[in-house]
Amino acid sequence: MQAGDAFSGFIDNVIDLLNNSISILFVLATIVFIWGLIRYLNPEDSTEKISEGRTYIVYGIITLFFMYTVWAIAIMISESIFSN
């Protein structure tokens, strides 16, 4: 095994780990967004809980947008560096 193959294998492992981590973070951000939506739309809650729900919705949207942007940039960089 050559040093280049070992490095390429290491990079592939790191990319796989990051892809799995990003998927988990997308799911968590989506859950936060949905939780905020439920809190916001529940008519029995007080105005404090509605405000809290609105905050969760905003944080969920911002987090999803930020993560998607970083993920897209990482893919572009990865494709430009490691393309065959």
C-alpha cells in the first residue's frame, strides 16, 4: 500500500464520518423546527410558549440554511480537489 492510497483512504473515512454527522444534524435541526411549529400552532398554550415556538422556528430555519450552505460549499471543494 502506497502513502497516497493510505491518505486517500483516510480522507474517504473522514468524509464518510462528516456525511453521517451532517445527516444527524439535519435531522436534529428539522426536529427543532417541527417542535417550534407545534408550540406555535397549539392554541392552548400561553403567549410565552407561542413566542418560544416562534424562536425555535427561526433557529431551525437559520440552522438548516447554514448547514445546507456549508454542506454545498464542502461538496464543491471536495469535487474540485478530489475529482478524477
